[in-house]
Amino acid sequence: MKKVLVVDDSLSVTRQLEKIINDSGDFVCVGHAKNGAEAIKMNHTEDPDIICMDMNMPGMDGLTALRSLVMLDKAVQVVMVTSLGGVGDKFTEAIKLGAKNVISKPFETENVLRILRAL
Amino acid sequence: MAVKFFGQFLVEQDAVTGESLLHAIELQERTNLKLGEMAVAMGFITQQDIETAHSAQLSKDMKLGDLLVELGFLSPKQLEEVIAHQKATHLYIGEALVKVGALTPEKLEQYLEAFKADQAPYVANRVELPAWLNENTAAWEMTVDLTYKMITRVLGIQFRPGKFVEASVLSSNHMIAAMDLSGDLSARYLLSVSAGVQKTIAKAILKEDNVDHEDDEILEDTVMEFVNIVCGNVVAKASQMGVTLDINPPITLHPPSDGLAVPDNYRCVVFPIHVGDDEVMEMALFIK
């Protein structure tokens, strides 16, 4: 079963994603971080296969964290989950920095799982 | 379910890879000349003229094309010709993906149809606004209209939009979630909800039938998340309209019983959202 780390400052999004991940049968949520800096620490301690990360967070934002994560850990696969996914420049920047995909909010369960399973 | 641009839709659908999308975007960047570059390529102005206009832009809030005309580097007719040529030669992302071999023309047609259907719910409707809000009117209308659309699609709430009112104080309510918009528009977006509406939002966001056992922190967070979804999609739709916006993370406000005062230098427009006799929901904009 693939391990997933959720990174979002919103409690409600974290809960939604955890439920989708843990109910999938293919993935298990190994924790959640509230910002980019916590994500980098938890990537080290929890060693996830996949990170689902918001872009717009207080403290270290998602794109800054993405840059560090892919530099520090070549194996980890990062998917951005954000309300800003439909902004062309943000989407392109995330893919350029190494994100595997960008999921827009509001998201559907099937869409999230289809994208995670395709990794 | 969200506002998307075509390239993102294709990657999400697994129709193209992120890598081929980047190749196509690079081809677009090489092919699609900016206004100044196009005017130089058409022999109307020199590189030096562009640099002079860019320096003048530091003190004048004008678009480059208008400034080139004002400075006498371009005639109004030449500006029209440059813009027309830009449009006529523009390489769209779908065409670029075909050129880099990531899509066949037939597949492009199929996905364009699917994309139109996916985005059809987000075609903007007209919204009445105060007469003084006469700059970026379409973007303001879209902000209000997208709020209505998200209330229907994400929250599943039946409502009737009321006529806007201008206010110096935003009435008190159970809670307000707010988000600041910056860039081409400068405003604070606010959603004011009664306790019952807050629970309805929480049920929709958490996908739970009952939220009576949830604590205040998570209930408030769901309203902030809804505002985040609305504003993120507003930024995406605005970028399609050529309006650049940015957002900060949402915040929660608990207005005093006499209401939330509108800050100095801001005007407040309230859009009532009628959801039933016992509940109150209002969307407001504090506009600088």
C-alpha cells in the first residue's frame, strides 16, 4: 500500500483527503502537515511515496516546499491540490518544479484517486 | 468541477503528460509575440522605442499599446493592425500540442468538446453592480456570479440572489470568512453566515450528513475552505479574462453585535443571498 502525506493548512481539506486516501484500499495516509516547512520535516520522518500538497498556505507555501522536496528526495511524487489549479501560470510553474499533477478544488473523490493511481 | 484551463484539463484527463504540455507552452512562448515585439517585427517601431515606453510606464498607469500611441511611436491605426496580427497568428495551446506531436487533430477536437462541456457551468452571467464600479466590471460581475454558482454546485443550497446594497457597516452574524484579493483588483472578499448556514456548508465540505458533534474550529474551517474555493476559482477565471489576481490564505472574523465597520478608504457592497426566513447569508466586497 502506498504511503501518502497530506499538506494543507485547512483542517477540513485534510480530513476530506485523509478519508479518500484511507478508504481507497490502495493508499494509507501517514500524516498531515500544516505548511511547507512541516512537509519537508515529515517527508524525512514518514518517508511517504506520495505527497498531496496545497499551494496557498501561511508560512512556507506549497510551491516553495515543492522545490525543496523534489531537490531533497528524487523518489517522492508530489501532487498539488489547490483552488488555484485553474490559473495557467501556477499550474505551469508547479509542473516545471516537478509536480506530477495538479488537482483543482473543489475536487471529486474519483478524480483524486484516478490521478493518484496513475502515478 | 472547478474552473480550469485547457492544458490542465488535458493533463488531468491523462490525455497528455505534464512534460509534453511544457513543450507546447515553450513553443507558444517562442511563437506568440508580445505587443511590443510584434510592433518591432512589423517594422513600426524600434527596440529603443519599447524601452522608452517601458520607462514611461513606471510613472503612468497605461497599457503598453496605448502608451506607444501617446508617445507618438505608433499611430492608432498601426496599433489596431498590430493587435489584429497578434490575434490572427496566435498559437493556441491545443494547436501547439498537435505541433509537438502530443495530440492528433482528431483527439484535439474531441477533447475541446469535452472541455467545453466541463466548463459550461462556469460561463458568466450578468450581475447588477453599483454604477461607480465601472473599471474591470466583467471581473467584478464574475466574482459575484461565481459565488452564486459555487453555492449551487459545491454547497447544493437553494437560494435567491438579492439586489446589492451599499453599506458603511457589515451587519453582525455568526461568523464571517474573508480573503484578500490583490493585483489588478484590490478588495477584501467576505462571506457572512448564520449558524445554520455554517452547518450546511460544513456538511457539504466534509461530505457528512450530521455535523452536530463537530467543534467550532472545524465548522469555521469549512466556511474558510469554501471561501478559498470560490476565490481560487475567481483568480483562475480572472486570468482567462486577462485580469491578474492573487490571494492570501483565508481568515475568520467574528463581528461585534453592532456589525463590522468598513475600513477607511474602502467602499462596501453587500450581495444578500436569501436562503430562508431563519438564516442569513451575505457576500460582501470591501473595495479600495
